[in-house]
Amino acid sequence: MEYTENYQLPRWVESDRILMEDFNQAMAAIDTGIKAAQDTADGGAAAAETAQTTADRAEVKADAARGVADAITSKAYTPDNKPFVIGTYTGNGDTQTIDLGFRPTALIVGYGGIIMTNFNSLITCGSVKPYEGALDFTDNGFTVTAASDGRTIQLNGSGYVYDYIALR
């Protein structure tokens, strides 16, 4: 009797006597080989699934880290991204809105050496509003109104140039 090269399965020739033991051994070897191959494939599939899960989790963490980095970068001081804006406006004697592109958290307005401040929390929290009506915050900047009574601070006198610092 001859045998196959790889698994030593019987290969009968015409002169061989076919025995049940040879047949059963060949089938057992085939069954064992198929089972081992299937176990190896299943183990590889499980390892691939675990690796994919790990990669997915790493990608989620990397995305979160990129988001944090972007948030930090967007708030980081650079010459093009300052935590404040400095500017001027000329009073018109009425009401005008100064557009900053953001709602300030604090604002300092000055004219002729007098500095006047207004903090956003005083305007929005319902507590004392020292410049209510004369200075109010908007979603994109602030509004100033000329004083019509002698008691309100003047932040929009006609022709006067006011300097301001608006904090983000």
C-alpha cells in the first residue's frame, strides 16, 4: 500500500487488500485535520475581531483627543487668536451696536482718561446693572446709548472717540 505525502492517508493499489482499519484511520486523520484547520480559522477570526474592537476604541480615543486638542488650540493665544479685542468707536449721540463677533465676558471702555468697566455677569445674572441702558452686551458685541439724563454715564456722546477692550 502507498500513502499520501502530507497526511499519510492510504492510497490503494489494485493488489492491496482493503482493510476496515486502514479506512477508519484515514477518516480519523481527515477529521482531525479538518477540525484543527477549523479551530485555527476560528481562533484567527476571534483574534481579528478583538483587534478590530481595539482599533475602534483607539480611534474613538484618538478622535476625542483631537477634539480636545482642537478646543485647546482654538482657545490658545496666538497673534491671530487673542483672548481680547481692542478697538475704538466714535459716538453718534444716539444708540449704536459694536460688532465684535462674540459675546464679551468683560468690557472696558475709556474716554479722556476715564475707564469704565462692565462685567458680563452683572448684566446677565440679574444683580446690580451699573450701566444698564447705557451699555448692554449682545451675542456679537455690545450696544451703547447716549445719556439723555444727567445721571447716566456717557458712552456714546456725539463725535467722541471711545477706546475699548473686550475680553472673550
